[in-house]
Amino acid sequence: MDTITENTSIFETLKKYFGYDSFRANQQEIIESLLSGKDNLVIMPTGGGKSMCFQLPAMHFPKTTLVISPLIALMKDQVDGLEANGIPAAFFNSSQSELAQDRIIKKVMAGTIKLLYVAPESLPGLSKITKKKFLSCIAIDEAHCISSWGHDFRPSYQQLGILKETLPEVPIIALTATADKTTRQDIIDQLNVPDARQSITSFDRPNIALEVRSGDKRMDQIVDFIGTQEGTSGIVYCLSRKNTEEVAEKLRHKGFQANAYHAGLSNERRNEVQNNFIHDRLQIVCATIAFGMGIDKSNVRWIVHHNLPKNIEGYYQEIGRAGRDGEPAHALLFHTYADIVQLRKYIEGASNEEIQVSKLERMKQFVDATSCRRKVLLGYFGEILEEDCGNCDMCKNPPTFIDGTEIATRVLTTISQVKGTEAIGVLIDILRGSQNAVIVDKGYTSLKNYGKGMDISRKDWKQYIIQLINQGYCELAFHKSNALQLTRLSLRVLQEGLKVNLTAPVELEEIPKSTAPEKKLVSVSGGTGETLFDRLKELRSKIAVENGKAAHLIFSDASLRSMETIKPLSEESFLTVSGVGQNKMNKFGAVFIKEIKTFQREKRKKSVDTFKATFELYEQGLPVPEIAAKREINATTIYSHLAKLYLDGFAVNLKQYITDEELEGIRKAKDVLDNSNSLKPYFEHFNEQMAYHKIRVGLTLLEKPE
């Protein structure tokens, strides 16, 4: 590794080691803050670049950055990814021998490791180096695990609060993809970093299409959906271990590559499934939520939820495992009444049962939403999306809306009158003019809005309020007994008269109280070989196997797409590809450039061959429809071949395919359309009455008259 000096800019490091020309949202500010010695709390969506926020600064710090993560099974892959970029890194966990652990500790003492990954349970084993003398920074990944308010609380994280006490001058950066306001404050309190700079990047992942369906015949629906995904990688999340086994078996029976993953399997089997998936040897994993947290696989193209998740945080984190490379991805969620019953059973008796029930209720409200789902999702985390996303099922098939501005105004003014201290039920009681003990004892009968909602039933009021929550006009404060509170958008309704659209209430199921081979897909590691992307993907897979690395650690799908677009034929142009740094250029540049050149050469030869085949049939006197039939090519393409052959000097009589009147019409249209060579403007000019092939023939004859 080349030495980074104090004069090396973070932009130089970004390009040289990570292959990017610019930072993503908030990354630069976070990195600069951390390098200045400040504590940071970073809330950034999966795929948003959280790791960069501590990996890049680690290159500039003089000593080691300690990374605390619960992801023991993935530490090797994370370290492999860093080493692939030329960054010295290691992991420390219980799977290693004492000798191996001792070697790592000595490397940290010698200052030859930039990043050291460790699980919180293994932290006591690093007591020799958890000192200012050896550490420049501490990064705590999946930081929501420290909070009992979060969705994935882990007691082992609670010991981390002592780090700031023992190392007060070492900056701490805590990172997570999912944390509401309450959880964020709890993370800060638990880690003893009251002055931490908070950075909350947009939770929006616009490349992920959101879709929710009823669970009726869901297995048939899942099979049909996966069949449209062209062999891409995906995860099916299930509610129970039994479900994962059953779903995986049914998918295998249909010809898909699928395996189950759950806590009931042996460590060896879980590692095998996970590694096969990461290395593109397995297309589909059917898993409980134990799978995928922090998984470093950028080319997961879809997520299916076989069952309703228990909360929005978990759902958001799970769908975030798709599309981390920024390419299009799809999240499909199925739900049934039985899912609610089962989840209530799981929750019953938990120490934070009330919180979990509230979060389950919000999850159900998400699937019942009649507005843009992304608005609901982002609104849950306190982010308001002003415009509909256009990439969810509600946006693509919107319901019929009514003007709900007056209804919204009644709700929001009532929230204001009770100073944001009451939950949905009490607000409805006020609007409905109830005289129960709570309303009377708190003096709510004297409120201006008391009894102003008697024209709407209790059930309908509840649905209207849920819609307002889902659209961000108000929000639930879980840590304040589910009190409804106003948002920035609320004030626009009350002060500016912003119009609110609602849908008429429908019959919804209440959450119950708990009582006691048909089609083979192409391999996920490669495509058909017909496109440059397919060829580069096959090459990447071959190199990955030879090096014993996961394919995405060679290059991500996004990098391959960039190569397909740029078609770099030199080292200089190859370095302009997104995700290509100097280290990867040195290792893999030559072989990928060679493959691109080979593909282009073969493509040119194939192009010559296909035109030649068309001309040979033309010379036999066959009409265009027969040539198209013999070649199994669209007739319009044959006309394009003939036009190209004509321009290249072949003896092709194009005039037989167009009348003089039609040619003259195209000549006049060319003047009107400023000599455009695009076919569509002509097609529209002739009111879609002249076929595309005639336009192509006419323009060719005008370009080179016979």
C-alpha cells in the first residue's frame, strides 16, 4: 500500500482505492467531521455508502480503526473487499486460533492494519490494543442493535458504552440504516456521545420498486414473479424455519436454484448457503430474518416477503439488501390475516410488547395504504416526500381520491389543541363528542373541536387518520404512548391551505388479540453471452473462482454496466469506469479490456455476416416477408439491412419498396423537420399512416439517390 500523507486529499483516496470520482450524499461532510476528531451518528440507507464513511478515513488516520459489527459470518468477505482495493484489513473473532489472534494483535501494535473488524462478544479479547496508543477511531456498525427501542436489540451491544469512558479522545462513529427518532437518541445516550454530529441521509431508495399483494395463492404468484427475473439473485423472507424449507423445496421443484437458511441449520450449512449465494453459485435464498444483515452482495435484484414483517424497520432493512449497486430492483410483499395472528403470538409476553404491537400496527397500515407507499415508508422515519414516487404499485395503479382537506384540518387542529399528547383513540373520542372518563377528566369537552366529527363514524375516522399518518401529515411518537404529533407538512395544511387527497374508507381487518420443474433459469453467475454485460459477467465469475473471491468483489454489476457503456480500450479510459481504482486496474484491467476488444471484434464480424445473409436471400429474388421468415428476423430489420447494403454500394433496388408520391412526401417532411434522421418524427408527421420501413427506405434514397 502506498503511503498516504497529510497532503493527500480524501478525493485522491476515493479515486485511487475505491474507484469513484465523487462522494455520495453526506459522505464528504461525515468523513471530514470524523477526521477532525468529532463523534458521529450516521443514519444512511443500505447501499447508501455507510462503509465509506469509516473505511476512507481509516486510510488517513495514523493508527487502526476498530470496526465493531455483529456480522461474524461476513467479516472475511468485508476484509476481502478491502484487500481487493489495496487496503490492509483483518478480522478478529472466535473462529480463529489463539496464534492467529495473537498475530493480528501484533500487526495492530505495529500499525500495519488500517481496519480491524470484531464482534462485540470478542471485544474483551482485544484489551491489549483498545487503547489510544493503537486506535485512531472506533466505528460501530448496525448501531440500532444497542437500543431496546430498535427492531433488532442485542444485549451484547450494551457493553459498548464503556468505550467512550475509557477512550474519551478517540472519535466514535455509529452507523445504521434504520432508526427512528427515539432509537437515534437512545443510541447517543447508550454510547455516551451526547455531542455526536448527527447525519441523516434520505431514506429513499428510488431504484427499488415497491409492491404489496394479498397472500392468496402466493406460492403460484412467487413462482411467476421469479420467472420474470431472468436468473437474477434474490431473497425470499419467510416467517418461520418451516416456511423457508417448504418454499425452497417448492422452488427447486419448479427448476429454480434455491436453498433454505435459518438458525436451525448447522453453522457449516448456513455458511455454505451464504457463501454460495455471495459467490453467485446459488440464485435464491429462502430465509428467516437471520439472513442478510450487512451482507456484502451488491447485485441482489429482488426481495420477496412470503409473510408480513413484524415492523417497518425490519421491512426497510430487508428490502435494502436489494439494488445496493443502484441498478433497478424489486420488493414484493405478500400478507394475510394469518400472518397478523402469528406475529401477535410471537410478540405476546415480550418486555416491550406494547411497543412491538404498535409497530406491527404501523406495518399493517403500510400494506393497507391507498397512497404512495414510498411516502408511507419515508414518513415513518420522519422524512417527507412531497411528490408521489411513481415506482410503487399505488402510484402505478392509483385509487380514486376525494378532497380530504377539511377532514385533515379537523384532525390536525385537534392534535394542536391537545398539544400533541394524545393517541388516535382519544382524538377520535374528542371529534365524536365522547363523554368517557378520559375526555371529561382532562377537560377535553371544552375544546373547540369537541363533537365536530360526529358526522363520521369511529371506524372511518381511524382510517382517515391512518391515511394522514401514511402521507406524512402527522406522525406517531412511539416513545410518547403513540401520541399523534404535527409535522412540517401539517403546518402547510393549516397555514397555507395545502390540499389533502384521501380515499373513501374500506373494510379492513383489525389486528386480533392473540389466542393460546417447469422453467429453468439461466445461471445467476452469467447470462446468455449475447451482450457485452453478459460476457463481462462471465469473465468476472471465472476470475472470482480462480481467486476464491465473491464475484462482486472483483467488480460490481454497476461497474460492469459502466464498462458496457464506456467500452474502455485503454488503461486510462478503464480508470474512468465507476468503481475502478488503481489497485483493481492493475489486477484486472488488462483482461477486461481484452474481453471488450474481443466482443467488439466479434460483433463487427457478426454484423457483416448478418447483412451478407440478408443479401444472399435478396439476390435469390425472395420478397422481404420471406427473407424475414427464413432469417427469423422482423421484416422492419430486413428493410434496415437492405438500406445499409444499398448505402454500402450493393446492388439493391430500394425503389421497389416505395412510390414516387411517398418519396416526395418524405422529401417535403425532411425540410419541415429540419433534416431529422430519426424515424419517429416522420411517423408522427404522417399521422402514423406511413410505415416505418417506408420512411427508412425514403430517407436512404434521399441520402444517396439512384
